[in-house]
Amino acid sequence: MNEIEILNYSEENASYIKALNVEWLEKYFAVEPNDELQLSNPRTEIIDKGGMIFYASYNNEIVGTATLLKVSDNVFELSKMAVTERAQGLGIGKKLMNHCLKIATQNNIQTLILFSNTKLEKAIEMYRKYGFVEVPINLNHYKRANIKMELKMEKGRF
């Protein structure tokens, strides 16, 4: 049974994006005002603005999430990626990442960016393995972020 399934956003699953992200944010940092706004209003703050939300289900339980936030027609931010602690180490983060990259390719997104913190060593390592490279932080909407990374999407890569 232990299958990981990636699901698209639904109103039924809307609350999981907040629960999963608050779990890790409170453990390592703090929930910032921008987080609270987006996580409390995923439909209006993410979906209605052209973004996408995905969930990872494991044994019929939502255990992970990731979003693609629209920055422009060609640039999206990989954000709000979280896997509950009890489900970490099962490859769920990689499955979410692969799905986001596949969707980005299908939607002709040219660049993915992300903001993170070097304290999150395993996450940074995973981003690098997928080809994300560090770029200068110009505009940063997260106090916790001390690194910005981007991935130029290449046709046929994902």
C-alpha cells in the first residue's frame, strides 16, 4: 500500500498547506505575516493569482505540500514545500519536486526561483541536485531567507 500520490489543490485539502508549513516554520524559524496570509487563504493568495498547490498523500494521509507561486508568466517561485516530520525520509520531498518540475515544463515556465535558509542543509542539498544555483537576493519577502536559488528550465529535461 505505501504509495505516494501527488494531488492537486482542492478545497477539501486546503487546510493542510497551513498545518504542514506551520509545523516546520515554528520548529526552525517563525511564521511571518506573508506566510500567514498565504497559508490562511490559499485559494485567493495562491490559486487565484495563477499559482498551483500540490499535496503528497501517503497511505491515504496528506503528509506533504509544495506550491508554484506565479511571479510572472515565465517565472514561478517554488515555495511552501513541507513534509511532516513523521513522513520524512520516504522520498516525498523528491516526489513533490519531480512533480513541480514536470508541471513547470508542461506550462512552459522558463525559470523557477526559491528562497531558503542555509540552516536547512538537506533541502539546499536537494535543490542543488536538481540543478538550482545560488543567485543574489534582490527582493526578499522572507526574513528567514538568506539564500535565493534559481533553475533555468531546459526543454526536455524533466
